[in-house]
Amino acid sequence: MKEVYISGTGKYLPENIVTNDDLAKIVDTSDEWITTRTGIKERRISSGEDTSLMATYAAKLALENAGISAEELDFIIVATTTPDNFTPSTACLVQSNLGAAKAAAFDINAACTGFIYALNVATHLLKSGPYKHILVIGAETLSKIVNWKDRNTCVLFGDGAGAIVLSASMKKGVGTIILGSDGQKGEVLQSHALPVINPFIKTNDLQDKNHYVAMDGREVFKFATGVMVDSIEKLLQREEINLSEVKYIVPHQANFRIIDYAAKKLDVDINKFYVNLDKYGNTSSASIPIALDELNKKGLLNKNDNVIMVGFGGGLTFGAALVKWQK
Amino acid sequence: MVFEKVKEIIVDQLGVDEEEITLETTFEDLGVDSLDLFQIVIEIEESFNIKIENAEDIKCVKDAVEFIEAQK
């Protein structure tokens, strides 16, 4: 059977560093408050770069790392909650920027779990179709949808993009992927799109909707820690391995306290989790591929190392994947 | 004993001394922030197989114990 592996990684983060002290100047908060409750020290915020541009920069580095050209790509899949447009899709903008003429390009949205969803789609396209290389990107400009007057949410998020090239091969790289959604809990983490306005609706019927990220912290915490523990345990069971055979767990970088609590529940050393949220905050679908690129570029991964990626977020959605490093 | 179990959860989650916990102890006394409280509430829900809707109303150990006893 045709197998799939990660042949290259790349990332892009805006140059503009916003520290907790910088935020304390615009909302009533402090470095101490943010650090103890989230682990975040600073985040990168766009100076005008939109999602497609950040995605393009990350993609170029991933292609270079994989040693292939944009013309060889069969698909470009961008996971994002904060696209440039309703249409064209972010993936089509990236295709144009890269000159990836042969690729079919589309976006998917599974919020912070988007990258794992895209990885699953890409893996099965490669396994079942006549394709060789797929670019999978997680990219977000969350600064567009954050309420910069809400001290409970604006401190949590950052902008950025991470990309991988997924390639067909004989050697098994991507293993089991677990995905799930719980739409009934959708309202605990939301950001609205446009309200329905047309000439046939009386204006006083309009609902008051804004696009800002709103969340119920306790419910998100409970969901996140629960699905992290469950999906990692399921993954290990299906792969018939135990955690001692896993080099790193790359979690979605939402909050250190969530990761710490999940580590405790799994009874695993916190150092097995790769954490970089202190530098970038929560970059939603970009957080896992950004972390993966850091692991790769720092030389922290050796051939045949097992890596678990685990995500959770709006939808609500969750997902986890086991990858054997084959680069 | 509900109190003993609640005490065990708090000691385990916060790493405080058992002697520090009495029925009158408030979570504020223990320096608990909202995320610590989420963890304690999750552990209580799992241990007693109950659902706690208004976690914010639980201010002290006694509140937690009484809430659990009323649910059982």
C-alpha cells in the first residue's frame, strides 16, 4: 500500500513582537496575570500581512525543506479560521503566489484543530489517488477577530503560519489519525461571520452579532483536557505502542495550564510535550505546524522517532495524529 | 466521606498541606485562580459522577461538600 510521510516543514511569524507589558498598556492586565494563567509571555501580531501572505512564506520554506518545486504540488490545503476572503480561498491565493499551476487548492475550517483535519484529508488523497505531493498549511491572522478591548481573550492569541509538504512514499510516516467534533457544544467558543441582511428583512429583526472571539473558559478547559487525554490514549491503543516509545507530543498551543493538567492526567513527564506558546500565544490552526517546524529545524527529531500531534478547538473539534519521522 | 475525598482532590491538585484544609477554608485563602478551580471542579465531577453548573458559587470547601451531598 502507498504510504505518506512529512517531507518538509516551514513557518512564518510576523516580526512584530507584542509582550504582556505591551498589552498592559491597552487593557487592564499584567505580565504576572497573563503568565500565571496561560504561560504566554509574548505573541507575534501582524503589521498588515494577511493570512495568505503568511501562508505563502511558510509554504516556500516547506517546499525548500522538502526539496521540491511548487509545480510538483498536486494539492494545496489551507486550514484557517481567518481567511483573507470568502472567495477566492486562501489556498488559491497561495497557489497564485507560489505559481503552483498543477495544484487544486481549497481551504478547510476546523478552527484550532484545522491542521489535523487537513493532514487527514491530505493523507487519504495521497493514499487513494494518483498524487505525489500535497502542501498542508495552518495559517491565521487572529488579530483580525480578537476584541482588543476584552482582556480575557485578547491576551491569548497570536498570528502566524506553519506548513508541511506531505509526500507519497514506500515508507510509513503518517500513522493513525483520530478526528471528532461536538457541534452541540459549539457556542462555548465562537466567532461569527456576517449576519443575514437583505432587502426583505426588517432591520429591527436583525440579531446583534459581532465577529469577535468569545469563549467560555471553563467549558473549553474541560473539553480540551478531556479530549487531549482521550485521543492520545486511543492513538496509543490503535498503534499498540506506549508513551515511552513517543519522542514528543506536539499539542495545540492554547494554554500551558491545559497542557500541564493533561500531562498530569496522562501521568507523563511535561517535558515530553513540546511547548512554544510562551513566544507565540495561541495561533489556532498554525500552532501545531509551527511547533513541528521548530522541532525539525532545531534537529530535535531523528529518523523513526514517533511524534503525536493533538489539537482541540472551536466547533467544538478535536484530533490527534501519530507520525513517524522519516525525513 | 465527601469531605475527605474533596480534601484529597484539593491537596493533589494544589500541592498544599492536608492540615491547611478545613471546611471553612476558602479557595481564596488557598490562592486559587480560576484555572485551579476548573481542575478541582473537573476532579470532583469525575470522582462523584455529578455535574457542577455554577462553579463560581463554590467559594469554600464547605460549599463544595454541601453541593456534592445535595447531588448524591
